[in-house]
Amino acid sequence: MKRIQVVLLISFFALLEACASTLQAKPENQSNFLQDNAQFGIAADAVVPHVHARLKVNWAAYDKIQLKPIVIDDGFASQLSRDRGEAIGLVTKSFYDMLAERLSKDYALVEEPTAGTMTVQVAVTQAEPSWIAPQLLSKVSWQLQALNSVVTYFRGKPAFAGEITIQFTVQDAMTGEMLFAGTDRRVGGQTLFDREVFNSWGDVQNSLEFWTEQSAYHLCLARRGSNCSAPKA
């Protein structure tokens, strides 16, 4: 009976991961970025894991966003080689551009905030590329895919996958009141039908695209907008 249960468990996780290009994973640490920015004004835990939100915010009153440049956390940056630092610098620029383009569909992006402005800050606290060849092999074979699902279950990340962790804050730009803060870590999934499969930073790119759409989705829900579309991983 136990053997059957294990087989079913493996098959279940393999099926889930085969459909996703990016998976949520438990953050391994919290940098000073979130601790310094989120220690004041957080009223309650939100339903979403690793996220804190202030209660009773009139989200509909905000129609502008001041999007700060995305930064690499100092503690993480100090560990990077020059080449890796340059690669992650391109990642942060790509993320900023995606967020700016997507959020500008619903909000006016401003440099000098006025009433009704949210300030959004994001820091990358960890990022790793994937190992292309072994990762591709694990996706081609369903047996290896199932085995990798077990690895994911126990270790929180598929073998050879890339990953990225961010921490973020959303504040009232005029008062500095903390509205929303959190951290999230995403890792590469197991789908073979991924346009980024031959890109070592493809898992990271998929995560950034997911977060971009997720940001717009949660803000849409918060202001009780219509036609809020949940992102697909």
C-alpha cells in the first residue's frame, strides 16, 4: 500500500510540474531590505504566503505609481563575480522594463509623486541560472521528470533549475505609510514546451514575467477592478 501511495504521489507532482514553467518556492532567507522597509506599519498577514498587507487601504484612490529602479541587495551583490553581476544587472533592467510597461496600462507612472501615488520598490536578493543540458534531459524523460518531482518535494527546487528571489515594498508616496511588503522565490518548472528552454537565465525570465502579471492582477483585485486576469505559471 505504501509503495502505491508513493507512486501516486510521484505521478501527481510530475503532472503538476510538467504544466508549469515556473514554481513558487519557500524563500531561504530575508535580507535587510525587507527588514528595514517593512518593520513599521504592517498590520496583518495577508493570505498570500510571505506577504504582509495593511488593512483598510482605499486602493482605488491610487492612480499613479512611482516605480523605483530595481536593485540588487548589497549582501547578495558582494558575493557575485563581475560576469555574474553584469548578468543579473541585465535581469533587473529587464524586470523594470516589464513592470513599467505592464503597470502603465492601469496607472500613470510618475517620477515626482503627488497625492494618489504608490511607491514600488523591488530588490533581487538571490538569482541563479539553470544548467541547460541536464535540465533539458530531465524534462525529456518522464522517468527523470518523476524523479525530479521527488527532489522538488523534499528540496523545494527541481535539480538543475534556475531561481530568483525578490523582496518588495509598496508605500504611500506622500506619507511613507507601508501598504504592502513581502518576499517571493520562484524556481524553474519541468515543462519542455518552454521558449526559454535553451537560455540559462530562462527560468529567471519566466519568473519575472509571472511576477509582472501577478503584480497587475493583485492590484486589480485590491482596487476591485473588473476583468482581473490571474497569471499562469
